[in-house]
Amino acid sequence: MPLIVIKAYPKNEKTKQEIAEEITRVFTEKWGCSREAVTVKIESYTPEDWQREVKEREIDPHSHEMLILEGRRQF
């Protein structure tokens, strides 16, 4: 606890590692869990696959559950 899954366009390994470290830092500070409890996974999608694989299958059907949608707060 927690499992954080990021779906995004491809980035280099250095950038992905930096993002995972920063997310882990924020989560331990704000969520109050230990570093050992945090798991971060980054899934890469090409721009061609993003619309079908992520937006249509995961974002659109669950848009009412998104805390931030297209850069805007939903709460």
C-alpha cells in the first residue's frame, strides 16, 4: 500500500526514475506511509495507442472519479 500506476508517453529511464522517486517522497510525506510501502509503476504508451488504450478505456468511462482531469481539479 499504496500502488501508484502512471500511464504516459514514453520517457527515458533517468526521467522515469526521478519521477518515481519524487512521487515516493510526496506520498510518504502527505499520505503518511513508509517508503517501503510505496510501489510505483510507469506504463508507456505511444501517442498512437494513448487514445484507444488509455483515454477511451480508462479515462472516459471513469471521468467522474478523476481528481484532476485534463489539468483541472474535479473536486
